[in-house]
Amino acid sequence: MADRRGAGITLTDDLLRRLTSEGRQQLDVIDAGFGMRGGDFGVRVSLTGRKTWFVRYRNHSRRRRRLKLGTYPLVSLSKARDQAQKELAKAALGSDPQKERRERRQAGTFAEVATIYLERYASELASAAEKRRTLDIDILPFWRHERVEDITRRMVVEIVERPMKRGAPSQTLKVRNLVLSILDVAVERGYIELNPARSTKPPKGAKSKARDRVLSADELRAVWLACEDYWPSSPTGFGIRLLMVTLQRRSEVNSMEAAEVNRPWWTVPAAKTKKRRATRVFLSPIALDQLDELERLGGGGKARWFLPTQGTHSARARQRGHIHPSTITVAAARIARDLGFHFTPHDLRRTGITNLAEMGCPHDVREAILNHAPKGVESTHYNLYDYDREKREWMLAWSRRLEAIVRGQAEPSNVVRIG
């Protein structure tokens, strides 16, 4: 219990600088110079010398409440008095400032959104335990009670750079990617309008381990067939299949619109691509089959999105209209768990492009299919060729190989190696 011997003293900056608890209990000093009825304003001095402003009042049930107002000298005497007056005015009108603060902290905090992300989007990922460790060690100790709407780009940069400063460049990328994913969920849930992490870049020198997972023909066939388990209650299985047949990024496939498709081409707007470069994707017959089925399930081709949200999603998600990229990741993790081998959506993209390389597809064509940013002066400024003819040729070749794999053939009989 706090020592109350300091009650009734007019607080000044000089007194506050000299004030101590005298090595005994905490000392509550009530400010006699605070001229407002309905409660008390003062400062609590701890055994370590920490000085914390507080205001005491009674709520509408006549129960005594105590609300912290910050610490001195970070919060000055005049600012603390002004804040105390505002809180007492709220209490006089029937509000309970302490209860309201507690509710604000519980609603929309980073910890709350992180829990939603872990439970709804990451629980079945192979990396779920690692993500939780990253949260517990590198993020939550600093942002647990931070409201997501108060998180700024500078705050993102600072928390991402922490692992870098202790010599952990790969962990730096993990922190950034996790913050990015969690704040994406905050956008989806309507807590914030924009994700501040989206406008940041990884610190210079941050590196991740190279990924080399390529699925075998038997694994590809198993994944393709397992996608049928999601029909007709969810379009997610089609999303995974579209990743396999188009070799595009998950964030582009999940937001695919009917207006973007002029068969057999799909034009992905620059705003949806990673490098903000529009690209044309050739849709092979097997890809068009998936779109036909999606249109059938969506009401005969009248829907805007090929992969729409379902009724169980939030109002914010329904307003967005299409499934979240993490939905595909979670579905892939469930399939991987059921099949007994690990893979990610990006592994499907890598597997397809590796097959194309094996079949003799030139490097420039593979880069065009992936919509990778051009490198070098010639590629960046002079070579403006669109590679549409080559894209068509090689995506048809990949389509034939994938169809043969799904049928259980070791090598498609109608694929002729080129080059």
C-alpha cells in the first residue's frame, strides 16, 4: 500500500525533481494546486524514483478508480494537470476513463491481430512454430499493447532492424515478413486502411536462405488431385491449381478478375504485381478449364472475381471481394499435412519453371513468364520485346507436361523438346 504522507502539497517542478520515497513505501503526493472537484490528481513516487502521474475518481457506480497519466518528466506537470481535468470531466458525464482505456488496449492491438493471424492463417503452416517464436522474441515485447492504427512506417523500420543490429540478418527478414503478414490481416479486418510495412524495404545486408524445393512428378500429381477436396464449398483448390498452371504469384492469382481475361490471355495490372510491371499471362487449355469451372460455380460467369470470398469472411473481406493470399497458403499447408510431404505455394512456381528449364526453355523466356524485373542496361532500357509468342509456346509445353503428370505418364508423348 502506498505511503500517503505526502498528501496535500502543491506540486512544482522544483519539488518534483527533489521528491523521493525516502527508501520506504511508494509515496502518493496529491496536488493541492489542482483546482477541480470530483477527484484527485497527484504523482506516485516508487522505490526506484520513478514518478507516475495519476488521477483518482469515482465511476457511475461510485467505485473508486485510478488512472495513470504517464511519467515525469516525459509528461510535464502542466500537461498532466490538463489531462487529469479532461479525464475527470469524462467521469462527471458518466464515463469510466479507466474502463475505456482498457477496452481500447484490448481492441485492435498488435497482439490481438497477431493471434488472429496465427490461428486463422498460420496454424497449419510448417513454419507456424517458428513464426510464434519470432513473435515472442522479436516483436511482442515491443508491440504487444500497441494499437495497429498507431503503428507507423518508422516503427516498422525500427523493429525490423533490431535483429540486424545483433548480427542476425536472416531473422531480420523473418521479422519483416511476419509484420507484413500480420498488418495485412489488420487491413483485411478493417482495423487500418493501409499497411505501413508495405512501403518499407528489407535493410541492406539482410539475407534469407536460398530455397530449392522442387516437387517430383508424383508429388505434383498428388497435390493436383488433392485440390478436389475443396470443391464445391471453397474456390481455394482452384487457386492452387491456377498457381500450378500459370506459374504466377499467389497475390496475383488470388485477386484475378474476369475483366482482366481476354482468352487466351490474362493481363495482370501493374498495381497487382510485385515489381509494379504489368504482364500478360498465356492461359493454356488446362488453365482455361479451371476458369470455366470457377465461372460455373460462380453463377455462369457473372462474378467479378474468379476466387471470391465466402460468406464466413469478415465484412471487410467481403468488401474486398476476393480471397486473401494467406488463404491459399493455409490450404496448401493442409494438403501438405494430409499428403505427408512439405511444400509451399511458391514451391509450385519454382517447380514449374524448373520443368521448363529442363525442357529447354530459354532463360529470357522463363524470366518473362515469371515477370521478373529485367537486369542490365540492355534488358532494362533497350530490349522491350514482350515474348508473347514464346510465352504461348512454352506455357503450352508446360500444360502438356502437367497434364501427362496428372494422368500418371512419366513423360508426355506429345511434348517435343526444343533446342
